[in-house]
Amino acid sequence: MRLLSVTAVGVVLVAAGLVAPAAGQATALGDGKVVVRPGLARPGQRAELTVHGCPDGQRGRSATSPAFAGRVSLDGTGDRAAGTAGVRRDARDGTYPIRVRCGLRTLHGQFRVTTRPAWPVVLRPSGTNL
């Protein structure tokens, strides 16, 4: 009986390990130009933005979102700009739009915020029977 319980817990942990990286690294794409990692962020976490098609030398390269703690300045060379956004600590679960200003162009993307734990609770507290 004990072996069966340990096996069941092991299967759940392996399954969760295979699913979690895919969910946590979802790419947020609007029109194919804005990428956010992780695509599934938690309140208070930092998110890395990469914008393709935003050439160096454009004035006012920045990104905004209702979920960001503030305006994000974008730096970079060539056709790629990047920056780091802080997700607001009071952000709620949901999908949020991202608006990127790149000179006179405006690009759009989106990403998700979750307040749920990254790993499901699969082990019972000690002292309980499985």
C-alpha cells in the first residue's frame, strides 16, 4: 500500500514538472512583434520584454500595460529593443494588453498574470495518512 502511494505521488510530480515549464514560458504575441517572458507572470515578478521591428534610433521607445508598475524604457541595437517590466503587486488574474511605442509606430502584445501557485499541492501535511 505504501509503495502504491509513493508511486502515485511520483507520477503527479513528474506530470506537474512536464506541464509547468510550458505554462510558465508561454510567449505573449500580439501582432507577432512583442514577446514577453515569462508569458504567465505573478504579481511582483519581473517580465522581460523583447520587441522586434523597433529599430535603434527611434525616439520614445517604451512599453506600457495596466499590469506594469510603470512605463518601461526599451533599449537595444539594430531592429530589436528590450526592457524589464515589474508586474504590479496588486495585479489580478487575467490577460493584459501591452502597448509599445516605437517612434511613430505602435505595436501591441499581451501576457497573462496569475496569482495561483506554480506547483499544485500534492503532498499532505505530515501526520496524515495517504
